[in-house]
Amino acid sequence: MIALVDCNNFYVSCERVFDPGLNGKPVVVLSNNDGCVISRSQEAKDLEIWMGAPAFQIRELVEQHNIKVFSSNYTLYGDMSGRVMQTLRTFSPNVEVYSIDEAFLDVAGLPEGLDEWAQRLRTTVRKNVGIPVGVGIGPTKVLAKVANWLAKKHPDYKKEGVFVLREEVREQVLKEVPIAEVWGIGRKHAERLKQKEVFSALDFITKLPESWVKQHMSVVGQRLQRELKGQSCLSLELMAQAKQNICTSRSFADMLEDVELIKEAVSTHASRCAFKLRRDGSCAGAITVFLHTNRFKVNDLQYANAQTLLLPQASADSRVLVKAAMRGLEMIYKKGYRYKKAGVIVSQIVPRQQVQQDLFACSSENPELMKVVDKLNGRYGQEKVRVAALGYKKGWHLRREHLSPCYTTNLREVLKVKHAD
């Protein structure tokens, strides 16, 4: 059996941990540049605020119902996620972190009943971290996903927050699950399946031959169908998969024409890609820079371009990647446009120990220098020591007007508790 543990309304729950006064009140968290809703409390859902709703479209609802709005604080959310995952590892030796708020756990050979184990897990996570979670358990990954959906959405089970999908109730349960709610069934596939009179997960495994599924939904759909039948096709990925590329990008708070500000942004993205490479013990052999205007501004001139450069030798040195990124930007930047977003992608990633050396190239790599830079930044704060090209203006930074403090990662922002007289 496999368990899927999923944090409830994760970003909102993180904000509530440090402000219990938000419990029972409508809360939403916005995306980058405070653009769209990406997390909602149940109270906000009840007000019919939909996922992805543009912030400007819900202003009246926010004022009318006193909805608390937060900018996305990924530093806080990432740290809280790490604390949740650390707690989960005390419940199973085999944990696959699937996303920032989800993880699969191997629950084979438990000395206690599955329901009791799941409730103890929920209680412990809530006690240790303050985050509410739902637990779904099934014989395969897809059935664990189905069970988790029932634990969070079904009126008969969401109060307990746990559902164990055993073989004897599998068909009965799958009959209640809409096809669009099955993990791996996208909107287009759901529409096509409904035309074939497939409306539930049970219909998917009883009405469609495996050959049709493989032909129209590829081997991915075939595995999905088998998993719903109780045949395990997706094993736990206990080892971190090697990254094929790393992307760092941001939309600008305002439309930019100033090439110097764009250079600062691209330099920053390249530097952060370099840090991520060093953290993973990897190097990149190629770097891509991209830049584009806002396609939704139909009255503006539109332009988008990207440039990939091969490095003479795979590198994770911030200076090398920033220099290459600047060359790429010079090749694609054009005057007369108002730019909305820029980014950097590093690819052809290899482990540092496997970097192919060049006998004739004069390498500017300095791993020891980068170690010192990372150590200083780890102690005093991100980018306290930086490549000069990153600048200090930061006029391109995200708009985050409702940002909460980084309670768990910045000593200056640690929660202050006052004694009541």
C-alpha cells in the first residue's frame, strides 16, 4: 500500500500558522507580481473565488468580505515544506517528495492499522509544523491519489481527513470519482472521454479497451488505466532525479525598456542558476537567455526571442554564467519594446566529477571562491556577496505589496510574542 499525504490549502495554511487570527476567515495568496489567486482557504472558495482569478477582478469581493490577501512568500513556504517532509520521514523510511505540498510514502509492513497510522501522522504534522494534511492510501500511486481526493473532498470522509481505498471497495469508490478528477487526466482528455460516455474513473477501466487507451492516450494513459485496476506501474522514486535543466525567470513589476535594468535581472537569474548547480553538485554546458514583451497588451509592439550559448567547459561558476548570459542578452535585445519578462535556462547538466576538461582552454573556474561566496551568503543573506553585474537598484523586482515576514529563515523577522499584562 502507498500513502499520499497532501497539505491542505498549503500556502494559506503556512500564513495561518503564524497568525491564528486568520483561522475561519477567507484568505487568498497571489502569484508573482500579485497577479492571480494561487491558493484559497475554504472560506474563500465558498465565496466562489476561483483558482487563477486575476487579483483586480476580485477587489470588490475582497473589500466586501474583508478577505485577507497575501503575496506569495516562497522562502517561507519552501522552509515549511521541508519541515513537513522531515516529519513524514519519521513515519516511513521510503518517502518520495512529489511537490512542495505532496509526498508519497511506502506503508508496507506497518505494525498498526492503516487508519490509526494515518490519523497519528496527521496529528503529528499538525503538532510539529502546524499544517493540516489529508491522507489517502491505496495499492497504487493513482489509487492513493484517488483516496486522497476522497479524504479532502467527499463529505463522508473529509472530516476525518483520511481514506483507505481497499480492494473490496475499489469499484464502488471509482464510480463516485469524476473522470476529470483522476490524476493524469487533463481537461482535453476529460472532454474526449466524456464523448465516449466515460464520466467516472470506473467507466475509464470498464468501458475502454486497453488498446484504445494506448492508441489515443499513449503508454501514459495505459499505465494510468492499469493503476486504477490495482496493478502497480509507477514505483516510488526514492532517489532524486538528475535535472535536465534549471530555469530561473521572473515577470517584471512594470514594463521595462531600460536595458541596464534588464541586464541586472538576467545577471541575477544566471547567478541563481549557478548557485542551484553548485548546491546540486552539478555543472552546465549550455545557457539560454530569453526575453519577451507582454502578449496581453495588444496595443503594444510584440517581440520575443531566445539565444542559447554553449560553454567551452561545463561550469557552475557565477562569473562564467553571468558573462555568458550577458552575451546572450546582447544578441536578442532590441530597442523600442516594453519588456515584461526575462529568464535564464541552464542545460546539458552533468555531475561536477564528470566535467570534460579541455587541455587547451584557459578555465576561469574557481570552485574555492564559489564555496566562500556561498558560505558568506548562507551566513549573512542571499546575494550579500555578488557579481557586480547584479547591481543594487532592483527596479525590476516583483511587486509584492502583501508580503508576510520570513518567520522561519530570517532572524530579523522572527515572530515576536508579547506578554499580556
